[in-house]
Amino acid sequence: MAHQSNAESETADQRGGDTPQAVATTEYDYSNFYYSSSDDLFAIFGPYDDWWYGSARNSGYYLFSQPMSTPPGARINLEEQLHHEHLKLFNLASYNYLGLSTHPEVIAAAHAALDKYGLGAAGSPILSGTMDVHLALEKELAAFKHKEAAMVFPTGYSTNVGLLSALLRPGDWVILDQNVHASIVDGAILAKAQVKFFRHNQPADLEKKLKGTTGKRLVVVEGVYSMDGDIARLPEMVEISKRAGARILIDEAHSSFVYGAEGRGVVEHFGLEDEVDIHVGTFSKALGGQGGYIAGSQSLYNYLMGFARSRVFSCALSPAVTAGVLAALQIVKREPQRRHRLWENVAHFRSLLAAAGVDVAESTSQIIPIMIRNDRKILGIAQKLQKAGLYLQPIIFPAVAKHRSRFRVSISASHLTADLDRAAAILIKVLREEEIIK
Ligand SMILES: Cc1ncc(COP(=O)(O)O)c(C=O)c1O
């Protein structure tokens, strides 16, 4: 979920207005419940519940967090939460880009580790929580990324929070693309660094924003932007950062293991692996697992061992998941055909959307936003899609700016062409009925 940093998404309520009293209205969204004028910390719960049960839930917010009873594959079973129906749906919403979450070798490796180590690591990685399987994954990952060292974290979120808060101090500058993930923003806030945002993927604006800064500076971009599906203009970003003497970090949560001839990400795609100072990624997308990593120098690893508090003070990644991720990484190295299949699927689905005139903004990747740009209408469309047999999550504020609502399609190598054809047909039919396209 990207963090909305731009001032245009801030409402009067966020800027300090009181919580509205009359709340049974569909006009409100999360932004109306950010502040309350009461001295009681819990006073906000009453109006929030009134809004939630009175209008939000039934008008479409129930669509969030609906439980699945199957793996996140191409077809899923979902427990619909409004009428409590069991639905069988085509799934275009899960990451699982290479279809590895259910690969037999991945499952077998996780099973074996479960038998060998038990359920959890039962300790912080710097105390008793490091097992041989964690070190094996770090070693394998460092070799894969052609870096001196790699460090594993329990989640991608805690990776960014730990990394930024370990490196930056009050007074240091962090210059962020305005669409970076919430974990990057939260890490910068925790570090109490000075933050500037540059216009999404605009090198000229990065240059402008860097000009007013001195001292230690870190520029942060993503490989593929999580809500937009466009690729960082990395050559220009690297050139500008280097010229200004700033360090550059890339979060390849959505591009590691899928971009580049060998899957080393957008840095490999552009031939810039040695130019970027810090490489971050997750195991929860293309590898179908959980956890995050940082790849870079041995000195960076050494320092983070002492200062990355989200890792130092948190239990290590479960050994079963760690072993499963390690097996998934072996498959990525061995089977480039999975990436090829993914890109064939992406090209096919894109061509179906393009022929129907669907607005996918600037996306060029396996993440394809279906732009609706209407924060209320999108919830009704999502319900209609679900009834027609297609699972797509509406993405609304605060995940994206207001009036930038969209569905986010995630294409996987595990989708069959027939699934994609059927899913596109449902989507296009509903978008036509709702007059989003002609
Ligand atoms: C760019 C980016 N970084 C970090 C994360 C957090 O990763 P995780 O969900 O594995 O904690 C995400 C999650 O969507 C992301 O998109």
C-alpha cells in the first residue's frame, strides 16, 4: 500500500477539523476519522462505529479482508462477508507472480523445516533466533544478487522501517518519490529525518528537491511502483543522485525475481546493479512467501546487525517460511521459463485491455491499475465484479490519493490463457455497463 504524502490528498479533517457528529452518511471515508476534539483517546470509536456499521460496511467496505479458503492461486474460494455466500472466483488480486506459493518443492521444503525446527524461531535473530536455514537463505540471496551480503527480515514492511531508521538521524535528508510504499515513509518518520517528496518518477523534480538540501542524503525509489505498475526511471535517478553526492536505495518488492534476464530486478534490467547503494525486496510477492531482505555491502550488514531495531527487537522469520523461500529462490534460478510465461501473460492481458480502451495509466508491468477515479463508484463496481465471478480488490484512499481509485490487477505465471480471457471478458463487460469505458 503506497502512502499518500501529497498535500492534495489531505482533507480539512486531517488538517485538524473535528470528527463529524452526523456520521451515517456515505460521504465520509477514513480521512474523516483521523482527529477527534475529545480528550478521551477512545472517543473516536463511537462515531467511527456509527459510520462503519451505518453505511461504510454495507456500501462496500466489507470487500476488504474477506477470507479466502484456498491458496492465492488463479482460482479461489472466498467467503463473501455481506450475504455470507461461498464464492468461486477468478483471482487477479494476489501477488504470487511466479505461482510459487504452492509449488511442491516449496511446500516440501517448508514441511521438512517444520518437522526439523518446529513452528517458530523463538528468538530475535541477534539472540537465539538465528538458525542455519536463515544463514543459508542470506548466503544464497547475496550470491543471487551479486552482493557481498544480504540480511533477512520478518516482513518487507519491517525491512524498510528497520533500514531507514538505522541509517538516518534527525537532520539527515531523505528524498522520496511521492508514491513510495508506506513502510519507507514510516521508516523516515521513525528516524526523524527531514523528508522531501519529489513528483512521481520525475527526475527533474528529484534534481530540484535535492538542490535545497545539504549533508547526508538518501534518495529512495521503487523498481516497479506497487499501485501504479510503472518502472522507475532509474538511469536518470541514479545519475542525478550521484551528481548530488546522495546515496540511492531501491525497493524492488514487486520487481525482484521477475525483472532482468536472470531475475535480479529492475537494476539488472537497466544494467545498474553496482550503481545503486542499497537493494531492498520482499519474499511475499514473486516468491509467494513472507519476509524481506536488504542486499549490499558487508559493512552495511554489520551496521544493521546492531542498529536495525525492527529486526533486533523482533522474532526471526519462521524457519518453515525461510526454508520455503530458499526453495522458491532455487526455482527462480533454475526456471527462467516462469518469468517468460509471466511476461507472455502480461502482454496477452494488456492487449485485451488495450483493445477495449481500458485506462491503465502509466503501467508497463505485471501490476496493471484499472483506473476508475471515482471513490464511491468503485465499491459498487467491485461488488458487481465479484458477483460476475472475478476477484479484484478496490484500491481507495489512503492507499492512493483521493479520486485516484483503481482496481489493481496482478498477473501471475500461473494464470492460464483461458483464465485471463474469461477474467478480461468479465471486467470489460462490467466496465462498459458502468460507463467507465465505451
Ligand atoms: C514497495 C513495497 N515495499 C514493501 C512492502 C511490504 O512488503 P510486505 O508485504 O512483504 O511486508 C510492499 C508491500 O506491498 C511494497 O509494495
